[in-house]
Amino acid sequence: MAVIAFDSASQQLTTATGSNSLSFNNVAGNFMVVFLYDNSSSTTGVTYNGVSLTNTGITVVKSASNQFTGYAFYLKSPATGANTLTASRSSSTGDYYLHVGTYSGAGTTQPDNAAATVEASSSTMTQTITVNTANSWTVCSAFADAGSLGASTGSTLRGSIINTVTGLFDSNAAMTVGSQSMVQTMGNSKHVGIIMSIAPIVASSGFFAGLNTY
């Protein structure tokens, strides 16, 4: 079984634009995740090197003084090297936060699972997901009105934007099957998140598995 490993990450905030586009260097990852927080709640899609990412269909709404909708997309076998990543929306109103990360050692059946962490107000957020495949990694995004996002139990911060209002986190370790959690800290405020689990490459089973070929 291949072991999942973090490859690279980046992030960008744009304001009053219909898209958020950056050059992203995927060093050796075979699975890409993209999390977006859209002030206009009008995201239509994401492409990398001209290839469309798949929308997980998971969304979450942060509805304090400024409403944002969070989205999660993924791409299997993204092109390596520096290529253009573009998130598009039908409105140019307000801020548009983008986080991207790539991972190596991911299997072909993805994602293992995905879930939204609904709006709450406190100084900590626990994002929970059911992992279906042994040795999966968990990865999540978080948005906190008061910023100051930080990694706590089960979380490693891979990137953040402006006073750490939004962030990309992962487990940095293989998870067992069942309920798994990632915890983030923040200034006491409204917060939301989306969490995903990434399954590893699973070795073939059967009579010929593991036999040497001569």
C-alpha cells in the first residue's frame, strides 16, 4: 500500500473579480484539493492546466455580518509542474478566498468521504468525518470571522490568508477506519469548515498479488 504524503500548497485572496487565478506548482502530487470561500456565493467551477476539477457537492454557509459560501473541489492525477489554477464565479462581488493542496500516494477512488462543518460560534472548531478506507489522510479548510486560526489536535496548518481568517489543514498522518476529528483554534467568532478524507493506493488482492514476475 502506498503511503499518502503532503506535496505542496498555496493560497490567494482576490476582491471584486469574477475569478481567482494563480500559478500553482504541483511537484509530485497525484491528488489535488481546492477549497473556496466566496462572498458572492456564485462559484461555477475550477480548472487546473485547463482540466476541470470535480465538485464534491459539499457546501457550507457562514452567515455572520458578511456571508460566505464554502466549496470543495478535487482532481485526480493533476499535471505536475507549474500550471494555472482558476476558480470562476458568476458574480464579481466581494472577496474570494482560494486554498489548494496536492498529495502523493492517493488511490484512484476519491474522495474517501467529505462533509461540511456547520456554522457555530466559539474559539475552537472540531471537524469530524467518517473514514472508510484504512490509512486515509484527512484534509480540511476553515473560515473564522475573527481570524487567528491555528492547528490543534489532529491538524497541521499548510497555509492561511490575512490574519489567518481562512486556512488549509491536514492530518499529516494515516487514519484508521471510523470517526476521525480535526481541531482548529481561532478568535471567538462565527466559523465554518469543510473536511475530506483521501484514500491511499490499495494493493491488489488475489492469488497473483505479490508474486514476482520473471
